[in-house]
Amino acid sequence: WPMQAMLYLPQLGRISASVQKDPHALSVELQAEEVPTGRWLARVQHRYQNRLAEALGQAVDVHVRPVNAA
């Protein structure tokens, strides 16, 4: 831990993910390479967080980092 992954979604591009185990929750940090994808992640952040917590049976904190400016 932390676990690092690069996700590739054909319609949205690449999203880097970092997952850490905290004492009370699983912490997930996401960062998109493209601005539109970052906006999409911000819109679905809470829904994703709730579904992930439900599936894992534990608290999950999802954070979306801003897209890096080139």
C-alpha cells in the first residue's frame, strides 16, 4: 500500500488512481489527464464513493484531484 493504477477508459482517456488503507476508511484519489474527464469525475464522485463503499462493506473516501496544467 498504497496501490497505484492507471485506468484507461476509451471515451474518457487515462485516469490515475491511488488507493490507501486508512484506519477508518479506504482512501481513493483519482486524477484525469483530460479536463473534460476531470469534470466528469467530479460529477460522479459521490455516486462512485457510495457504490464502492456499499460493495466493499466499509467506509470509502474518494477525492478527485484537479487536472495538471501542461
